[in-house]
Amino acid sequence: MIKPYYQDEWATIYHGDCREILPQLETETIITDPTWPDADAKIPGQENPYQLFAEMCQVIPAGTQRLIVQLGCDSDPRFLSGIPSSWPFLRVCWLDYALPSYKGRLLYTGDVAYAFGVPPAYISGRQVMSGMCRSTKSDKLFVRHTHSSWKGKCFTGKDDEDDDGVNNLPHPTPRRLQHVAWLVHQFSDNHVVDPFMGSGTTLLAAKNLNRKSIGIEIKEEYCELAVKRLSQSVMDLTPVEKGYLKQPKIQYPFTSDILETVKIG
Ligand SMILES: C[S@@+](CC[C@H](N)C(=O)[O-])C[C@H]1O[C@@H](n2cnc3c(N)ncnc32)[C@H](O)[C@@H]1O
């Protein structure tokens, strides 16, 4: 087995190709955001993301219970055809942004996660397999940015974060910590692997939720960045109580009308 690039009580990072490292690991849940078609040209794997993703799926360790794939709302879901049909489909999850942005004519409203495998354990607070998370606090913090003068800054994405540091997160496609934390909370029991780790968002979310995790990343500078984020984060022992996973109250505009209708009827 290849030596870890980094290891602490909660997280282990391997620097290398996930197609070689993943088969040597064990986990219950994979949560990942693979290099997708038309991703930033600087991201490794951009030459043939379909093949890369399909090859990763082929080497998922036996015994893995769930595979959660996060994509942007403009990513072609046919990309998921690399997932063997033996994986049962669970559901789609909508990972909205409180503040959408534009990408050309497209109103960029959020990300989407596709969940495959067997449902997670039935535990208190997670009886319902929910499907919607809205990121609020990190909209500003996770603006995609390729600024490289990040040394000495803070990238943990916590509420009291220095905006400037996170805005300069030197990875072209970091996902929002709030969304990823929600996925970890919803779908994993004790352990998570992210074979396309990037800046380490999944590992950071897992650590904040007291889950152990493993990340694999082919680019060393992103491994270094993930280590930095993990080592700057402070263990949060009560993430739910402290509002880490708290969701804003969503107003469904027609609810009261429907109730009225029911009453009248
Ligand atoms: C879309 S990014 C993931 C971003 C991540 N979710 C985050 O929040 O930072 C995909 C990552 O996969 C990495 N990658 C590409 N090919 C890989 C491979 N064969 N093995 C491991 N990592 C790979 C890229 O370097 C990139 O950082």
C-alpha cells in the first residue's frame, strides 16, 4: 500500500491516481465531485472525464454501501453512465445556492448530487432521506478563484472565517462546505472516501461531523492545500446544535393557498 501523504486522527490523504489507490481501501460511503466534462481546463482528467470516472467506478472496493456524486446544475448527467448498473439508484439531491449567479444565459442556481447504493442507517434526526440543502453562509466564501497567494491564510469555511482567505482558495472548483457537510450527514455513517479530493472539502466536512475520511488527489499542490485546510480547522463537537447543518426556513409560496383549498373542500 502506498504511504499516506498526510494522516491525522480523522483524515488520511493519498497523493496519486485514485484508479490505483481506491481498490486498496475500505469504506462505507464514497462522496465525490469528479472532474466533469467541460470542467476547468487546468483540472487533471479533463482530457477524458467520462473514461476517468468510469474507470474509478470499476475499482470501487467491494463492501462500499453508497456512492454520492456531486455535479453542477449545468453538468450533463449522462456522465453518470459510467456507474455500473448493479448500483441501485437512491435519489437526486438539490444543493441550492441562496444567491444564484449567471453563467452566460444560465441562471446558476446550485449543484446536484446523485445518490446510489443502499440507504444509510435509520438514526434519530435522519429518518427521512431528505433531498434539499441550501447553502447560505458560504455563497460569498466559495467564489471560484484561482488566486495563488494563499499561504498563511485560512480556508476552513467556518462562519467566523476571514472572507479574503477563502476567496483566494487556490483550487479552481471547490464545492461549498455547507453542501458537502449536508451530504456527509445525510449519507455516511462513520466513514467517507473522496477519490477526487481536490481542496479537501469532503474531508473537512467529515472531520467537522466526527466521521473519519480518506481523500485521494493526483495533484500534489491540492494535497498540500487540503492538509492546510484540515490543520486549520478546529474540531466542532456539536455541529448540528451550533447551526453547522441548520437550514433556512424555506417558504413554499403556495402552501397556505393549498391549505385553504383543503379546508374549503
Ligand atoms: C472537481 S475537482 C474536486 C474539487 C473538490 N470537490 C473540492 O471541493 O475542492 C476534481 C479533482 O480530482 C483530481 N483528479 C483528477 N484526476 C484524478 C485521479 N486520476 N486521481 C485522483 N484525483 C484526480 C483533480 O486534480 C481535481 O482536484
